Amino acid sequence: MKPSRQIPAHAQTVFDALHFAEPRFDKLSGLSDAEWNRLIAFCHRTQLAIPFALRCHSRLPPKIAERFDQNLVNNAERWRRLKLVYRQASGAFETAGLEFVTLKGFTHVPGFVADPRLRVQYDFDLLFPCDQVQAALDIALGLGYEPLGGGDRHPVDHLPVLIRKTGWEWRGDFFDPDHPPALELHFRLWDSGTEGFAVPGVEHFWQRRERRMLEDLEFRSLAAIDLPGYSSAHALRHLLRGDSRPSHLYEIAYFLEHNSDTEFWRVWRDSHDQPLRRVQAVCFAIARQWFGCRLPAIAQVEIEQLPQPVRAWLATYAHAPVVGLFHPTKDELWLHLSLLDRGSSRLQVLRRRLLPLQLPGPVDAVYLPEGAVGWRVRLRRAWRYWLFLRSRTWRHARALVPTLWSGAMWAWNRHQ
């Protein structure tokens, strides 16, 4: 990623190290203890800790390397436990005769990550036909899962997030093996009504699903040819909603870097409609700019054929989602407006992003059974929720003027 004054040095150091074509490690030796702490927090927050640790291990101070090593040990244990939980849930659905496809997570091995122990996974995403998702919910409730409640009030692609109230509480460890995985029951792969543009072709992913094995785990996933399609659609949805995840783009960059099979890309082009290739091309371009991965020739052609406003946004604002992690900004809004289908309401998108009205979901003690929630926990939960709500409201307020200014500049540049 090109250096930016708006991206702190510790974050830029992470991106420099994870650059595929020209990795740079020179800044590592000059970090102070405070900067190392900020770097570690950034890696954990963005789920880049494991790839960063693997890339830089021999260059890390002993204490820092030891900390990352413990993360790897804990994540290996998490993977062992995740398999047990997955088998229980998938077995119950299969026994009931329900068909489903497992999305994301460990299904990204080996295309997007070499080993499941090298990827942090906090939930299971399962896609069901629309007429079976309610039956799947009933089974999940019977297994002890409960709706989390709250959260994003926009229409999404899945039912409310399901969790088990095991009594677990957050202790600051992103790799805590005791962290219970959530369950998301999907009934579609793209919500064109909310996003304002359709991605025709994703409906064919279900017909191309395939059965796979990973170590001792058997499951159904999307076909290999469709994995970059859904990964990109998922990453782009997060980006357009102001919740970009650098780890999503890193995995796409990893996929591009390690997949130069010309025949694969020919089949990819023939299997996906142009709007679906456009979504992927946007993410391919961002992944290239952030992480310096290789681009297969066919993918490069798709990027060059993007609409001019989209290419202009990529040239000017591709780093904006990372800047947004540190400064209030919503420059991804101009990309969103450039992607809308004709007839879609730009005012609706502007209102939703500039003046969000939905309240956030619960932020504390969500895994505690109601019987374990005493007055002290209720008071703490209310206090933390108020602090979080205040911080989000203040962030949106601070972002309003800079966003309107960048929007005016964006409109002027397009006019010119």
C-alpha cells in the first residue's frame, strides 16, 4: 500500500511487511514498545496477526515473537474445538434431511489460506434454500443456540446471529479457545435491495456446490470456481457498509498471488456474468493496491474494463477503508454510488450511510445466561453500551463534514 499520512506508522509497517511483490521490514527495528503494542492491537483488530507473524517471525523481538507463537498455539486448539462444534450442528441438519453449503471459514483452505490453523474463525456460515432455513433455525434452537438480538437492522443475507450462552466473557484474547463459535443461517448470497445493485450469477453457485474433505472433516462448499466470487461479494458488502475487513482483502490477495492457472481463469470468466466479474474486479484491484499481489492476465483485463467512475475511485480512494479505521471517513460511499443500478435510489443510500438510524446490538456479557446476569452485570452492560453508542454517534457526526467535502470534490472531478 502506498504510504499515507493518514495511516499511522505501525499500521503502515504491517502492510509493508505483508506486501507480496516488495515486502519491507526496515521499520520493524525502529518501533518503540508503545508502537509494538499498537501494532499488535492493529493486527488483532484486523485479523492480520497470523500472516504478519509468519512473514516477520525471524525479525520480531523475542517477547513479541513469543506472544504471536502463543496465538498460533491457541488457534490450533480453537480449530480442534471448532471441528467438534461443526460436526454436531452439521450432523443435526443432515439427520433432518436439510441441504446446506458451508461458506467462508475453513472452506477457504487451501485457496485463500494454507491451513485452517492459520485463519481466525469465530462463526459458521451455512447457506440453506429459503424453504429450509426456518427448519434449520428450529434445529439450531434445539441444540441450545439463541438469537443474539440487536445488531444491524438492515436486511441481511442471514437470520439473526445465533450463539450459545455458555457463560464465556471477553478477556482480551482474540484467540481464546473457549470463545464459543456463533452460527449464521444464510438464505441468500446477495441482497440487491439494500445494496442497490444486483449481482446476477450468484444464484447458480448453489447448483455448482461440491463435497470436500479437509483433514478429517467432510462438508459441502461452493465450487472452487465460485469461491472468489462469494469472497469478493462478501468483502465488498462490508466495505460499502463502512465495515471493511483488511483480512478479507488479504485472503483475496493470497488467492490471486498463488493462482495463476490460465485454464482456471478462462473457466472463471465463462462461468460468471459481467456484473459478478465487476464485483470481483473491484476487490482484486484493492487487494493488489494494498498487498502487491500478482494479477492473472484475465483478472487484469476485468479491472481495466471497470466503469470509469469506479476506476477513478480506485485511483483516488482505494486506501480510504484503511484510513477509516483511524479517522472518521466514509469515502467508500462514492464507490457505492458508482456501482448502483439505474433506477436505484441514491438518496436512500446517502441517508443510510450519512445519517444511520439503527441502534447497535449488545456489546457486553452476551454469552451469559439470564440467570447469571445480576445487577452488577446489568449495570456494567448498560454503561458499556452507552459508551459504545456515544462513540459511534460521535464518529458519525465527525465524519459528516469531511464526507460531504470529499463528495463535493468527487463530483467536481467527475464533472471535469
